[in-house]
Amino acid sequence: MENKGALSVVLYLCLNVFVMADTVYGDASYSFPEEMKHGSVIGNIAKDLGLDVNRLSVRKARVDTEGNPKNYCDINVNTGELTVAERIDREGLCGKKATCVIKQELVLENPLELHRVSFNIQDINDNSPVFTNDVIRLEIRESADKGATFPLDPAHDADIGENSVQGYVLQRNEHFVLNVNTNLYGLKYSELVLDKELDREKEQELSLILTAVDGGTPPRSGTVAIHVTVLDANDNAPVFSQSVYKVSLPENSPLDTVVVTVGATDSDDGVNGEVMYAFDHISEKNRELFSLNAKSGEISLIGPVDFEEETTFELQIQAKDGPGLATYSKVVIDVIDINDNAPVILLKSLNSPVPENVLPGTEVGIINVQDRDSEKNRQVQCTVQQNVPFKLVPSIKNYYSLVTTGELDRELVSDYNITITATDEGSPPLSSSKTIHLSVADVNDNPPVFEEQIYSAHVKENNKPGSSVCTVAATDPDWRQNGTVVYSLLPSDVRGAPVSSFVSINGDTGVIHAVRSFDYEQLKSFKVLVLARDNGSPPLSSNVTVSVFISDENDNSPQILYPSPEGNSFMTEMVPKAAQSGSLVSKVIAVDADSGQNAWLSYHIVKATHPGLFTIGEHSGEIRTQRDISESDSTKQNLIVSVKDNGQPSLSATCAVYLLISDNLAEIPELKDMSYDESSSKLTFYLIIALVSVSTFFLTFIIIILAVRFCHRRKPRLLFDGAVAIPSAYLPPNYAEVKEAGTLRSTYNYDAYLTTGSRTSDFKFVTSYNEGPLPVDLTLKKDKSVENLMGCAGNEFESVTQDISEY
Ligand SMILES: *[C@@H]1O[C@H](CO)[C@@H](O)[C@H](O)[C@H]1NC(C)=O
Ligand SMILES: *[C@@H]1O[C@H](CO)[C@@H](O)[C@H](O)[C@H]1NC(C)=O
Ligand SMILES: *[C@@H]1O[C@H](CO)[C@@H](O)[C@H](O)[C@H]1NC(C)=O
């Protein structure tokens, strides 16, 4: 304050000089700053007006104000100085006026004098700049450009001139600078200039301090806060969280499955930041499969997805904020294959029927396997069921050849149901199967087979021509004509005649018919070769032997060889008188061309001179004395012997046997024709022996000749033939029987004795060789053939001759 006072004084002195110059007009005028202290001297008015100081009090000098009760100054009547009486506030008195003058009057009495005194009040900087409001609130859109200006309310300063607001200062910040202007009225004001764009998304509000400064000395200032609210502009498009959404979706997923949720954020505020989702561009088909929730961004499934139809979906999606700023993204949906397709088996070709003779490994068909799935789910394994001779051989890609693994035989299995199963490798695996029907075609690979390996037929002799002999049957399992059997006879000879003159065969039925009537005594058996042939091309055949055995019928009567049926007296037998009971006196020899029972002869004496004297062996034909001969017996004895066979009905023959009971031929006068000497019975006996021997040898010789001739025709190898004088036709057939027909062969014994008239010796002409079973070798020989049998018959004669030679 002291300083201030001193300053005022200096100011006052200067002004005073100026005031002096004005006094000329009789008025006084003073300039001084406002707000001087009470009592401060403004000037010496007495001096300035040339008034007598001493008289001031007398003249009651005073300061008066016209119409104004306030006296801003007083006059010191002792010194004539004007002093400040009242606080003088220029702003209060004059406001913003550039000059502020207070008019007062100095009144003097005695004489009344009136002087006008004007005070020119000078401003001092006693007011600071002041802003109207405490806070300046601004709202600036973030989209405002750089350089945009925002005028601020000016600050006001009650002072004037230099003491009023001279400038503004803005707190340092990164967005705004300050621009200070003067308006039309000289008022300084400021405006914010955007130096760097705002971003609401970074800073929503800014606070700045603005300071207004006046020009006083010292200057005064006032501050105000500027509060800037950054308003949002839709300057941000939504941003997707991913540029591409890649998801995988198993096919056949249930409806309403959420495939993916897309998300976009918009940093803008309010509507500008409200994001809505939509498909940008979507095909009709995809629209039926997927839906997009506009708000949540969930893409869900609304239709069936089939991997086999489409493996990938690409959906363009869009996110848009309220005003319509949009961004785009893409959703890629990879469909995952599920094993939902079973393999499909396709039969591409089939060679059916397949001939049964194809080699193993022959391709009979081609199949193709398809599976619509992918990867493992379409890897297919193909198998054929176990029990068929077929297998699958993998070929190119999914093709398989169906080939045979073994031989086929239509006769065993004529068709196959081949079941092929295809299984994929999915989990769980799916499979399907297909049954292929394959027929096997026939090949003529089976010859006819006879039901029996050997057929034997038995036919009675004297059969009717055309009667059936037997039936052969052959089967052929082949198909149709390949299995149709036709029978025929293979040409052969039977006794020099073609077999067809004996039998014929029905080609269809296999029934063998006799062509002629057979004669057992001529032909006991023969063989026929029957051929069975199928109708294949080429045909197959097989043959079988049919042995035809002709069986005997009793169609031959016994033939009496001895004694000659024509009762020859020469054949009289001598019976010694001394013959005792049981002596063999003669023997009836008979043969029967038949065989077996039909040739089994029995001998009976049907008539005798002396019944009871002789008996005949029922089967041997030996005539023996039944008792000792007595003298009374008549010397001539006749016997009628009947020979019967055992056939049904039996046939018989009779003969007469003449017996002479005598020791000497001469004793019988009746027998004149007897050529031997009765008197010399001993000589006669020897003669007879010699005669018989000679005739026996002669007979043997004849028989040998005959037999040689006979066997030359039949069997030239035979050495001896016809050892006895019995025509071969008369031989009992069982001597030359084949085994099959000779059931009675060993049961019956045939002893043939040729006795001579000799009383002393029995001549065993033919020994019995049937007393036991036949020697094995003989039996075997006899089994060979008809011709052999005939030969065997010859052999028997051979043994007969051997027997003879023993004697
Ligand atoms: C094959 O199948 C058919 C019909 O499915 C059937 O009639 C036939 O008997 C079968 N054949 C074989 C050899 O199983
Ligand atoms: C008979 O077999 C032949 C081959 O040997 C064959 O060609 C033919 O087709 C067969 N006939 C029938 C009816 O199966
Ligand atoms: C009869 O069959 C046999 C084999 O069984 C054969 O060796 C023979 O040649 C056949 N005969 C004829 C005439 O076909």
C-alpha cells in the first residue's frame, strides 16, 4: 500500500500539470485512479483556482454535488487540498464507459462562488476475467474433422482497456488447440480447434482448463473447465471374431443342432453398435438347411445334411449395425461322413449255366461293390459263404471275379445259391449280401452203370421163343439225353451162331428175350454182353456180362445101354450054380441125358421068373442073388428091369435080363446058339476073358477114335475121347456139369458097371469117381466155360480111360 500511495502521488503530480492548463476556464479538473484511500489528496484546488487559502474557512468552502447526496471528496479548508472522502469504484460508477468523470462543485460563500470540479476517474486492474459458467460443456461428434472450430464462451473482465481480457490459454492436450479472436465489439473470445480427431471408442470425455488473462499489470486471470463429451459416430462397422468360420458337422445330425455361433462386435455405441446377422447370399437349397439367428448369430440345422450329396457348405454371412454398416464373413461347414450307406453288390455278369467240366479257377461272373460313403466307410470286404466251391478274386477297383475253386459236378450239386456278403470298415460296419443263383450245365461225363456187375439168368429148356430171360438195368445220372440209357447186345458167337439168334434185348427196357427154344442137352449156358449206351454226344457206354443158364427139364427117358434093349440072347448072363447069396450076377447100365433128379435113375425088377431070387440095386443097377441058388431053381431066369429117372413126371425104360443058372454052357440045351464049349468051362472061361479083353480093347479103340473125332470138332487138344462105348449124348449130364447147375452133382453117385457074362469076375468098366467131393482142380476146370466144360467132360473120359488102364 505504501508503494501504491507513492505511485499515486507521482501520477497526481503529472496530472496536476495537466490540470493547471485547464484552470483557465475557471473550472478545475482532476484525474486520479479509482480506489484511492480515504483521505488521499486529489489536488490543491485553492491553488488551482487562485483562491486565498486563508479565507477558505471564512468563505465556508465546501464540495457539493448537484443532486447527488454522495460527496466523493472533501476540501481541506486549511490547505485548500481536495481529499478522497468516499471509495471511488470506477466500474461501479461508470461500468464499461471508456471515461468516467464525476462532476462536483466547489461552493464558496461571501461572495458566493461556484466552481465546477470534475474528477476523471482512471481505471486500475482490480478485476479478474470471469467466465459466465463454471464449466463449459461441449458435445463433439467423434466424426468431427481436423480443423473444426468450437467457439467458447468468452470471459468477462469489469476492467476496461488493457485491464480487460486480453487473451486465453488452453491447457495442453492432444486434441485441441486454441484460437483467440476479437469480435466486432472488440471482445476477445476463443475457440477450440480440433487438431487431432476424436475417437469415442478411445476416449469418451475430455476435460480441459481454459484460462482467460487480462492485460493489467500485474495481469489477472480467470479459469473455466471445459468438459468435452465425445459423441458417437457410426464410424465402426461390426467386426467378426473370425474371418472364416470353419466347422465340421456330422451328416444326419438332428434338426436344430447348432452348427456354429458367429459373432461380430461393433465398438460403436447404441444403435450404431447393435449388430444383426444375416446370410449375405444363400442358395435356395442351403436356405432349407440352415437358419441364422439374426440376434444371436447361431447357425442351426433345419434340414437333413447328407454327406453323399454335399460334403461342404459355404455360407456368406453379414453383420450389420443399426445404421447399416456391414461386414462379411464366411462359414465353411465340412460335412463329416457317417457310415450310413451299406455297400451295394451289383452283379455285372454271370455265366449261368456253367458247364460242369470247367477247370478250377474259371471265372463265372463279375460283381461290382459300391459304397456311397467315403474313406474307411467305403472300404469294402467281400466274402463268399464257406460251403460253395467259389471265391471272389479282387480285380480292378471295386470289381471282383467270381471264380470256381474246385471241380463242379452237376450230378452232385446242380445249382448253387452263392451268397456274397460285403462289409465296409465303418464303425459300426454295415453290410449287405446278395445271393446269386448259378446253375451247372450237364456234360456227358457219366457212363451208364449197371446195377449189378454180373447178371445171371436161369431159363428152363424148351422155353417159348420170345419169353423173357432177364432184365438188365443201368443208370446214368447225367441230364436228359446225356443220361438216357439204350441197351443193345454186343455181337458175339455162341457155338458158332451169332448171339442174336439166341436172345434179343429191348433197347429201352433192358428186357432180354429168348429168340429160340433152348435145349439143355445141347447148350447149358452161354454168355451175352449187353451194352448200355447213353444218348450224349459223344455217347458213353459200359457193358455187362449176362450169363444165361439153361436148366434141365425131364425131357429124356433113361437109355439102357446094357443089356441091349433089343433083347439079345447073346447077352445071357451065366450064374454059377454055386453062387451064394449076394453074389453079383449082372448089372443094368442106363444113362439119362437129363441131369440132376431128371437123370437120377432107379432100377426095379418089375417081373422075374422067380421073384425073390434076384434083387437089383436100386441105384446101382447091380443084380445080385438074394439067396443061395438051389437045385430046384430053374436054370433059365428072366428079369424085366425098369429104369426110372426121378424127374417130374418121371420117365422110364425097361429091358430084359436073361440069366442062366449053370456052371457050363453045355448044360443048357436050350441055348444052342451059345457058341462056347460047355464041357470045357475052364477053357471057355479063359476064352471069355480073352474075348472080353480083346473086345474091350477094341471097344476102347473105337471109342478113342470117336472121341478124337468128336473132340477135334470141339476141342482138338483132347487126347482121349470116348473111353466107354456110351454115346456122349447119353452121359449123365452131371458128369459135365457146371457148378451153378450141378447142385445134385456130389449128392448122387453113378456107378456104371459093365459086366460080362463071366461068372467069376466083375468087370468094373467105369469106376466111380463121384464117391466124394470133386477134386478142387477138377472143379476149377469145370467152371471155365461151356467149351471148357465140354473139354472137362473129355478129361473125365481121360480119367475113365486111366481107370480102365489100371485093370
Ligand atoms: C436257392 O434259392 C432258391 C430260392 O431262393 C431255392 O428255391 C433253391 O432251393 C435254393 N437252392 C439251393 C441249392 O439251395
Ligand atoms: C449233354 O452233354 C453235352 C456235352 O457232353 C452238352 O453239350 C449238352 O448240353 C448236354 N445235354 C444236356 C441236355 O444237358
Ligand atoms: C466192355 O467193358 C470193358 C470194361 O468194362 C471194356 O474193357 C471192354 O472194351 C468193353 N467191351 C466192349 C465190346 O465195349
